[in-house]
Amino acid sequence: MGRPAPAGAPALLPRLLDAGSFFGRQLADAWDLPLRSLLRSSIPAERPPGAAGPWLGLLAEAVARDADGGPDAADALLRRPVIQQSDHANLLLDRETCLNNVLFHQAASDAGLPVAIHSQCTTVVCLSRRVPPTGPVFLATAGGRYDVFGRSRNEYRRSNFCSLRGPVRIALRPVGPTALPESLARRLVGRVFPDAPTAYRILNTELWAGFGADPAVRRVQLDETTTARALALHVECPDSPVRRLLFDPAVREAFLAVKREVVASPENLVVNRAVPDWFWVREGSRLVGVVRTERGYVSERDGSPAPLDLEDPAVVAAALRSGDLHGDRILAYLVRSMLPGAVAVGGSVQQDYTAAYRTMLARTQERVPFLDPADLATVLDPGLSRLGGAPLLEPPRAEHTRWEGLGVDADPVDLVAPWLERTVGSAVGGLDCAWFYDGNLRAAQQRRVTEGADH
């Protein structure tokens, strides 16, 4: 049994605590804190000049080369390494994405940061659910739902956001009876961009400028291009633990075996699949996972040999930079947070993902040591994943109409301000944003029953 749930907690929280959820534990620990205090605690202390290790240096190099980052963002990262990593690709008119950004920006402002770095996951599929249609290309705002690019559902079904065929034109076609507010139509409809990630980066910069956020803190939006660039630098570095994970046969096979064990265990609450094995390969507009077998890397889709030589570091690094290859979520967290020691501020599921990754890395280290003591201590530090974003503020239903007008007729900064001095426990509501845990908790319980029967 886990720790007791706080009085008045929603029904999901005691179930999370009983199952050993790291998200549940963080939320319970923060229950009586003012929301502003918890947000401020997500920003690490400033490091002395020259204290950054080599892996934070590689991440900063990738950020410095990013179109929205640059040298000032890289310098800020070296001094106070923290990135908000809750976002899937989306426009800031989406309530959850907007909350992730506004709450982190508030923390950065209170801490005196000159730059607030956000990373959007752009490798997600375009169409995640058909009814109602959801995914990064469908925007829920102003009481309606809109198809951002106006493409066919079949194209979306076969595409990942980062590889959606370009150029893209903003259509914001209504899905259902609602009409697009005229203010959005004037600002957005008809604009053309070379690709979907560029469209969201530019539009979000413009939308953000219209919010009442602290102008002294520059908002930076990174995406998986920056992550891939950082990963390529690790692949090219002979001393990087990531290179050993990928190319040392003993370390690689030990980790992949451990990963499958952890995913199948009753303690796993969020990692639903053990694949891909490290990489997504671009095939047209789709990212296809690869699986490591006795024959080498093969396509998860049809078992055919991977189209790239994933045993060759030079090939892998070049493909990462060209966009023909992306690392999986484990590699993303390794190069953006766990190895460089950069705090990842994220939502509910991140907390339990990273807990599972720490378990995987610790067990691999026990079987085939590949991390030096300093790197091992860093990757196993639970303080590198801190709770933030939309799970911390769920407005009551009586206020939903106002919140649906984010960026149209309501300033999100003004909507958030009255909640900052309230306790976390009074702000989280019913944890509706963590609805998916219900099925995951049931599945974990079934694995416990099955494991008990097997013994």
C-alpha cells in the first residue's frame, strides 16, 4: 500500500498512491502548497560558471542552433537547466497547451529567468482518435473543434505531425456546427508555411505576444528537431553513454531485455509498448518503429530490414539531422534531461515514464555497467522530473465557458492569476486530465493477478 491520500482528494489519487505512481506521490506531497510555490520550486538554482558537464554542453549546443533558441537560450540553459516538456504539438489556443506554457512562464518569471524553454513533441501521429477527431491537427477552442490544415482524414491517419506533407496552409475548418470566430479567421486562415512544426512555432510566437505574460521572459519553442540534433551529437561522441547504449552489443541487448521486463511488470503504469527499439524511421509522411532482432533492425510494420544501417554511427547521426530518423521517448529524455541533469517540467504521465526509465537504466547498469558514478547518480535523480502544467489547474465547470475563449476573448494569464495563491489541492479539481490512468491501473492490477497465478 502507498501513502494515504490527502483529505478531499479525487478518487483517482488514492488508487495512484496504492499503485506506487510517482505522479500520485508528487501530487500528494504538493497538496497543501500554494500553486505559486510549487511552480517556483520547479526552477533549479543557478549553477556557477563552468559547472555544466559535457552532456549539458551538447544539449546547449543543439539549442543554440535552433531557429527559435539561439545563443541566449543556450546560455540560460547552462546556468539554470530546465525545460517545460508537457506539450504535444499544438497551438496555444488549446487549453491544456496554453496552461502548460502560462504556468511554466509564471514560474520562470518568479525565478527571474530571462528565457523560458518549452519543447513540443512533434513526432506524434496527426490523428490519435477519430470520434471526436483529436490530435495535433485538430484544435479545440472557442467552444468548437477545428481542422487546422483541412487535409483528409486518411492523410492524417497515415502521417506524423513532423513529417506531414508540406507546405501547409491554415484552414481551421470547423468540425461540427460551430463557426470560427472572425478574429481567428482574420489572423490565421490562409497563411502558408513550409511545414507543420514551423507553422506552429511561428503562430505560437504571435499568439503568445498577445497574452499578458511577463515580457521580460522570452518564450522559446523547441521541437523534436532539436532533440534529434542533440542525439546526433551524442552518437558522434565516443565517450557518450548514449553511444554505448546504441552501439555496444552487450549494453544494447541488456537494456532491451530489461525494457521488456519492466514494460511487462505489474509496477508499470504508463509504458504501454516495449517498441520501438530506439528509433523511428521516416517512410514518406509516416514514422515507422524499428525492432531489434537476431537479423538486426527490422520494421515494426512488416518485418522488412530497416532502410538505414542503424549499426553505423555516421549513418545514424546524418539521418537524425536530416529528419529521416528520430529517437524514441527514452532517448529523448536521456539527451534532454536525464544525462545533462536538466529539470524536465511535465505533466502526469511524464512522472511515471521517467520513473520507469530510471528503473530500466539502473537494472541495465547492474547487468552491464556502462555509466560512470557521476552519470549514474544524475540519471537516477528523481528530482529531474518535476510536476507542472495542466494537471495542476483544472477550472470548475462553472468557469469552462470563460476558459474556452483562451486567446480569443480571454487572456489566459488573467484567468490563471487568481489561482496562484490557492493550494494545489484546491486547484487540481477531479484530475480529468489524467483519465487514462484508470485503464492503466486496471491493466497493472491484471498483470499482478496473472503474475500471482503463474507463481
